[in-house]
Amino acid sequence: MTKRRLATTGVALVAVLGLGLTGCGDRTGADAPAERAAATGSASPATTPRDELTAAIEKLNEQTLRVKLDSAMLSAHGVTDPRARTMQTTLTMAAFGEVRMLVIGADTWVKFDGELGEQFGGSRKWLRMDTGNGVMPVDDPGGVKKLLTAVVDVRRSGDRSYAGTLDYTRSGANGKALTAAGDKAKALPFTATVDEQGHLSTFTMDMTPIDASLGKMSVTYSEFGTPVRLSPPAPSAAEEAPAEVAAAFSGTRS
């Protein structure tokens, strides 16, 4: 198994949060939402589609939520508490099996099943690594900045629904297919919906301009505010991750 394949897996897992593809300052804790609320109260109401979608996306960094991703290549589901920088995700890839990921602060644990698990000697233990701010950065824990940066244009398409284009080259993704797509990857069509409380609830991106086999990738955000309580695996159920796994998930390039 190559590091590139590992890196692709790591990027996909983290991208589930921000775009199925992280919000401001370096503060965490109970005071952050209050500061955001004060700022929102003093600001002018959003008047453009971009303002409205931006506000809905930024809300993904403010409270706990459940995430579900569906695409031609993989599916994933999980829960996260962006303020506490915790996340638990299960990702399934038909070709490689299942990957489970647990993030608590700077510590990340992954467990591989199927082909990936066999390539690690069939170990059923969690692989622990110190990813620092690489997986859930303090200033962008939910990955929403990547999504905001990638949006090129947006328009209203209905009641609390939007459509536009996205520059996928700004999302942090890479690969031969993305390079080969050239400028096509800079204008991927997307649609989005916002719930009655102003949260982004669905985001669907058409990946076919990059590769027809990729189809559409859809992410659903739900159960906002539901308690998320995650604990590290028992010491007997975990071991230190091999260097190439730690490097791939922390974004290190060799």
C-alpha cells in the first residue's frame, strides 16, 4: 500500500466534516459561541446569497452535529464536536474495506478493516498518532474554511436552497485525476440547502467534470446540538501507528 493511498484515505475522512470534501481566532471553549453571537447581533443582516450560505456554513463550527457522506467511491458517517475538537467517523470504501477514525484534541486513532487491515498484518487494534492541529485545527475545527474558500459563485434556487460553482483545487485535494481535469475542476456545480435554524443541512457537488466515474458527492449535516461524548480506546486496544500512517494523516509529505 502506498503512502498516496493512505493520504487519500486521511483526506477523505477529514473532508467529511467540511465538504464531504475547517471559525475564527485560536479560541476554544464556552466563550467562543458567545463572542460569535455578539458579533452576529451587531452585524447587518445577510442580504446576498453568498452572505446567507457563508453564515450557514460557518455554523458548522459552532456546535455538535452528525455528518453523513455518500459518493460513488466511498460513504461515511460520524459525529463531531468542533469546539471540543473531537470526532468519530466510519468510512467505507468498496475496494479497501472500512476505516474508523477517532479524534480527541491532538490525538488521532484509526482502525483499518478489510484489505487495509490485512496490509497492516491483520491487527485489530487502534493505531494512535499525534496529529497536532492537522486533523481539527483550532481555528477551523469543522473544515468550513476550506468550503468557503472553494465557493466561486452562488445564487438562490428556492426557499433556503442555493446553487453555484466550486473550485475544487482550493479544497486541499490533489491527485492525477484532479490535475488532468485542469480548469474543469475549478467550476464544479453544487447545490445546498439550509435548515430553519440557519445551519447548512445538505451540500451536493457534481464531480463528473473531474472524472465521469466519480458522480456526485453529497453531504448531510443533522442532529445539531446532540451531546457527543467520546473517550480514547483502552490502552490494551491501541498501539502506536506506523510512521507512514502517521505521516499520511498529519499531512506530512515524504
